[in-house]
Amino acid sequence: MSATPSRDTNGVILWQVTDGGTDYVFREITIAPGGSTGWHAHPGQLLATVKEGVLLHNRADCSVDGVYVAGQDITEKGGPGYVHIGRNVGPTPLVLQVLYINPAGAPLADDAPDPGCGFA
């Protein structure tokens, strides 16, 4: 199976710092209506707030583990065992403000194949 890259998604790093072997990266991500993050996992923990729009979040077992709207927070565990996808199911752009807490030098995310859910 091949990876499922993000679709209609744009991210801008607002700031980043490395301290004690840990990278802290603050990023704003905009996903167009119908777009998605693609299936992926993170090497570290992620903390985010929905600034605008509606986020539908699915786990690798295809279940919905949350529908988030403006003002709501979401956390994601790190590691390859937590493959997931975020999709914009609203009529307007979805804007997320995201803090990544990763081992120094690690990528923000690792793309993953569709685990059999039939959507990306």
C-alpha cells in the first residue's frame, strides 16, 4: 500500500525552538473544504486548537474519534501505533493552530497508507 499524502492542505510554521533534545514547533494549518491531512502518525505529541471550521478526526480502525469545531482543542499521541486522519467536512476552510512536541530533528508527521477505511 502507498502513503496517502495531504490534500488541499497548507501549513505555515509560525515559530520553532529546540530545548533539551525536544523540538517545539507551532504551526497554522489550513485545509480547504473536502481536503484532508492524509493518513499519518506523529513521532511526538501534538496539541491543537480549531481556530475556524469543522474537523472530522478518524482512527486507523475507521472509527470517528471526534468532530471538532472552532474553539475546541484536540490532542494526538505520538508513535506509529496512532495512525489517523483529519478531514475538513465543513463548507469553509478549516484552520488549526498546532503545537508539535517531537524528538529533536524528527519530522512533523510520517505519511501512512489508508488502513482500509476507503477514504483519504
